[in-house]
Amino acid sequence: MSGRKNDKEELYRRLEQARRHVSSASDPVTKERMTALVNDLLQQLAAAEAKDADAPPEL
């Protein structure tokens, strides 16, 4: 389980970083690319959360 937790923590870290870049991007191309990255990271987090919901409880 700790591997998944670390993976999710890394995804959350990257998501926050990408969101900061979106808000500070001055050109449309960078903003579009960073928005796409944010959306991709959100999908990855959703998949990771779904895997955790399917996992049996830890003993």
C-alpha cells in the first residue's frame, strides 16, 4: 500500500505544481499545455483512487 500512497502523493504534488504554472502562464500555448497536463494528472489520480477503493483493507 505504501507504494500507492507515495505514487498518489507524487501525483498531488505534480498537480499543484501544474496548477501554479497554469495560473502564471502568460502565453496561450503554455497555458493550453499545462491545462492538458492538469487534466491528465486528474485522470491519473482518479484511477489511483479507484484502485484504492477496490483494494482489500489493510490488516
